[in-house]
Amino acid sequence: MRRKFVDIYESEGSAIAEEAIKRIAALYAVEKEARYKSDDARVALRQDKAKLVFDDLEAWLALQLPKISGKSTLAAAIRYALGRMPKARAYLENGKLELDNNICERSIRPVTLGRKNYLFMGSKGGGDAAAIAYTLIE
């Protein structure tokens, strides 16, 4: 959900989007502190620090929504965030869960980039040669 607010802030300079980014950054600050700790220690830290920030962000977003046009991109971003927050709340109570899915996205990035590149090998023989080379390299 952070990405949507960043896009809006960059294109429109919205003060609400900027504030949302700052509040989300506070959650990432807690995660930085929790990194490399045991699951139980992460849960304790999240309950102590992140839960308050998370609850405050959710309440603040709900208060901002009626103040803006319902058809705006900012309203869509807020509705998107509010719709995902109930399920995202699980990370506060489970030390194995992450705040985002960046680890997964980074791990599949080579596959998704490669998939686009494989479309333009030039010929079947070139594609076969590339497949062999990528297999050996991997």
C-alpha cells in the first residue's frame, strides 16, 4: 500500500499521501529494530511499538477518507490500504511474518525479467542456446 501513496505524492504532492508515507515509515523503523531477533522478541517489539503506530495509521486513514473526493486517486489508495489492513494486522502477532513481501519479490525478479527477455531471442536455436546457458549458470 505504501507504493500507492508514494506514486500519488510524486505526481500530485499530496500532503495526506506524504503523511501516510511518514506513518508507514515508522512501521519500517520498528521492523529495522526487530530484524534478526527471535520470533517471540519480534512479536513483543511489534506489540510494544508497531501496534500503536499501526492502529493510529488505520484510524487516521479512516478520518482522511471523508475529507477528500471519493473519485480521487488518493481516496482509492486509502480504500486500498484500509481494505488490506485487517489481514496485514496478523504480522503484529506472528514473528515469522514480514511487514511486506519484498523478500519474495526480490527472489522472483530474475524470473520475471528473464521471461520478458526470453521473448526476443531471435530464433528457436537462439532460445535453445540461451536456455542451456541459463541452466548451466543457475
